[in-house]
Amino acid sequence: MIQLQVTLEINGAEHTLQASKTDSLLDVLRESGYTGAKRGCDTGACGFCTVLVDGEPETSCVVPAAKADGSSVRTIEGLGDQDDLHPVQQAFVDNSALQCGFCIPGMVMRSTALLEENPDPTEAEVREALSENLCRCTGYKKIVEAVLDAADRMGAESKIVADGGGGENR
């Protein structure tokens, strides 16, 4: 089998990885220890394997590894960790938006992409953005609530005090 070298920036660190001509980005990520993206349908229809490629959500099971060469890839492992969750991850936990958890990495990554592009989405915009990600356990209500909560949290984090933080008139 023909082996290729694929260079990816994964969660901020550059990696040169071996891949066969038929490997998907999901295959290469999982073989390299990034197991957050889940294998579901292998057709791009479920969204379980969603990662951000150059800032855009992609179903990694249908992206050929060779096509991703030179790309920046962000996986759920690159968002936060147990001691310091990303606001989207924390909102999913706080809003009980997880049941079996299998779809959650893809949901979190697509939600992160949405909020980076649109920091104040409506409920309809959240539902539209998540329409490519399936969840077999929930009715999506808690997931949508979590994304809207994350938008509020992320908006609060980015507010800057208008007076520069000094609170004094100069």
C-alpha cells in the first residue's frame, strides 16, 4: 500500500503523519491518538466525526487525509481539558446536554464553529447549524439551550470595560 506523509497542525502543534492513499482525516486523527472525533456512519451524514479544518466544521470521515495536508485541524481535545473546560463544553455539562455522549464531540465542535462565526445566534440559527449533526438520545432541546448559554458565556468573556478598567475619569 502506498504511504503518504501528511503534515497537519493539530490543536496548534505541527505533526507529520503517515497515511495510506485511502485514509480519511478521521483515520489519521484516531490513529494519532485524537479519539474525540467518533466514527459513526463513514458517509458524512451523522456529524459524530466533526472537527474544524482551517476553522470550518468538516465531517472528517469523508475528508481524504491527503486533501487535508497542510491544514490546521482543531479537535475536541484542543478546546479544553477536565480542569479548564471551554465555555461550550462547560455549557453542555451545566445544561445536561449529554446523554450517551457519543455525538457530543461533533456537536461541541460544530457549536464552537457557529459561535466563532456568529457570537449571538438565535435558536433557529443554532438548530440550523446543528442540523448536520445527529443525536439519537435527545430531542435536541438541551443541546440548543447549551449552545445559547455558551453564546452568553462567551459574550460575557469578551466584553471590555469601556474606561480601560481604571474606573477613573482622567
